Amino acid sequence: MAAIRRAHAVWQGDLINGSGSVSATTSQAFQNLAVTWASRTEAADGRTSPEELIAAAHASCFAMALSYGLANAGTPPQRLEVDCAVTFDRTDQGWRVTSSALTVRGRVPGIDAEQFRQAAENAKDNCPVSQALKGNVALSVEAVLER
């Protein structure tokens, strides 16, 4: 059965001077987060952006995919910490999300750094958010195994 998640956005005014908000309507986990053009292209100043929300989605999806892959290999992680940096930049085709760079630090008994790196690469290539971005956005991962 397919899972459908919903969000709601409101925008008022033109692109440069206007403002809006975004809410998670399915989970109600966040309501009326402020968004502006400046929060996308300049300083966040307490507001979010579509790119920050993509980064959050990619980081959490990747963490779940990596945890799943490690557990299936018989080496479940004790802890994974994932950061994701999504780049929004002006290109010849206009403003675009150009990259999503994942960084993971993990505590995983029973594997070495190379095995962890390979598991992270596999999760980066196969998590559902990566699959949605693949072909449009440069994807990368840096994996650090902690002891």
C-alpha cells in the first residue's frame, strides 16, 4: 500500500519581497515555518527553505537506508549521525538544486572503515530520496567510522 504524505504552503506577494509558510499536514510535526526568497539565497535568519527541507529528507532517508543495509549485513549500527548539505545555485538554466552532500559518522561494531564506506555508498545510491534526486542533482557521501 502506498504511503501519501502531505504538506501545505501559502505564499503572499512577489518572489523577492513576498513571504510564505509551509506546514506538515499529515504529521502536523511542524506548522507555519516561514519561507522567503532571501532564506533560499542569502541568510536563513530563522526561516527555512525548500532546500533545507530536502536536506532534512535526504539525511533521514539515508540514515534509515544505511541502518537497514548494515543490519542486513549482520552489523547493525549503534549510532549514525548524518548531515546533509543541499546546494541551491544559479546556473545557465536558472536557479537549481545542484548537489546534495551527505556526511555520516557511525559507530558500527564488527566492520572496518572500508566496509562502512561501501555501505554508505550503497545507501546513498539506493535510498528513496537519492533515487528521486538521481540524474538531476550531484550526490556524494563522506563516511567516517568511529571507534
